[in-house]
Amino acid sequence: MTSDTLLETPGNLFVVAAPSGAGKSSLVKALLELDSHLSVSVSHTTRAPRGQEQDGREYWFISAPTFQDMVDRGEFLEWAEVHGNRYGTSRKGIESRLQAGEDIVLEIDYQGALQIKRLFPHAILIFILPPSWQELEQRLRRRGEDQPEVIAQRMVNAREEVAQARHFDFVIINALFETALFDLKTVVHSQRLKYAAQLRARSGVFQALDLA
Ligand SMILES: Nc1nc2c(ncn2[C@@H]2O[C@H](COP(=O)(O)OP(=O)(O)O)[C@@H](O)[C@H]2O)c(=O)[nH]1
Ligand SMILES: Nc1ncnc2c1ncn2[C@@H]1O[C@H](COP(=O)(O)OP(=O)(O)O)[C@@H](O)[C@H]1O
């Protein structure tokens, strides 16, 4: 990463991906409660809402034709088909929020994460791993939101998803929740420090000392 790419926007962009059930949503939710400078982008999806999910909170739930219209109009920064449904990050707001210095987290799959890295080379890609396959399956069952065949499909897809972790900047193992949350906070915090250091490196003091 070069300093120029880091300074592309004043806001930091974090992308968190994981196989279904690894704990990504729980970790991001806990992180947002602790960090008022971070906000999450709400994706659009053609998937039906689960139990307590609300339109505009977890996702914008839209029909397949509406999703296609948005694709055709170029309204997504990235989109992908995951577990038989389509999911996308709306362009609206993201670029302007980053330019305004806001930090944003995207909770998306690996295909979307890799698209975002191409668009925003300074984005920080974080992959969350479960401690074992057995624990992953247990978490999907305990969550109690998906039918057995949906869980089976997600376990099959998880093998392919986990193989993509090597393309990410950081890999966090979510065995103990509090430890994984601490790791996630540390990544966010260190990225902010790095950015602040880049700004200082361009400041008058560094220029005057021939350190820039
Ligand atoms: N590419 C992309 N993937 C997304 C987006 N929103 C959610 N996803 C991913 O779609 C997958 C399925 O999400 P979901 O149906 O909520 O299931 P869960 O991960 O088991 O909670 C997960 O890997 C999400 O990270 C998006 O905007 N773009
Ligand atoms: N470290 C952990 N230990 C045990 N259970 C966890 C842990 N992290 C998350 N969970 C539980 O696992 C289930 C799946 O978590 P969730 O955040 O919905 O995953 P994802 O968003 O990755 O699909 C939830 O019931 C959640 O409470």
C-alpha cells in the first residue's frame, strides 16, 4: 500500500467478510456500539427477511426485478450472488461519506470485498474465520433462522469462501467473542493511527525537518 492510496479519501473503508455463521454480524454490531465514528452500509438484497429483521435496518429487502433495475442503472458499487440470492452495496452515500471523513464498514461476501478492493485500493479487508467446521455448523443451527437444507448449502459454500481468506489484509478467528472483538477494534484503531501518521508526514513540521 502506498501513502497515495491511503490518502485517497479522508474516511477509512473497512470490509468484513466471513462464511455464514462465523459471527460477522454479531461482531460488527458490537463494534458499532463501541465506536461512534464508524457506520455500516445497509445492503440491498433479494433474500426474504428473517425473524426480527427490518427493512432498512439489516437490509433493504427488494424484489429480483427491482434489484436488476438498480444493476442496470449502475446504482451498485458492487454486487454478487450469494447462496442463491443477490446482494449489493448501493453507491449512494458511500463515496460522499468517505470524502467527508466518515469511516464506513461493509459487511459483504468475499466476491464483493474483492470488487471493493479494486475500486478503493486503500480499503482494509478483514476476514472472520470460525474456530472449526463443527463450531460453524453449530452456530448456524443455534441461530435457528435457517432451514436444515439452507444450513447444508451454507456449509458447502463455506469451504469455497474460507479459501479466499488469503486475499484479505487481516484474518480474525472468532473463537472467543470478546477476543475477536478486541482484534477487530485493534485493526480499526491501527488503521486510523496509520492514516493520522500519513497526514502528519505531509504536514509542515515533517517538511521543515526534511522527514516528509
Ligand atoms: N457482495 C455482497 N455480499 C453481501 C452484501 N450484503 C450481504 N452480503 C453477504 O451475503 C451473505 C449472506 O448474507 P445473509 O443472507 O445475511 O446471511 P448470513 O451471513 O448467514 O447472516 C453474507 O456473506 C453477507 O456478507 C452486499 O451488499 N454485497
Ligand atoms: N464467538 C462466538 N461464540 C459462540 N457463538 C457465537 C460467537 N460469535 C457469534 N456467535 C453466534 O453464532 C451465530 C451466528 O452469528 P452471526 O453474527 O449471525 O453470523 P454471520 O453474520 O457471520 O452469519 C449467532 O447465533 C451468534 O450469536
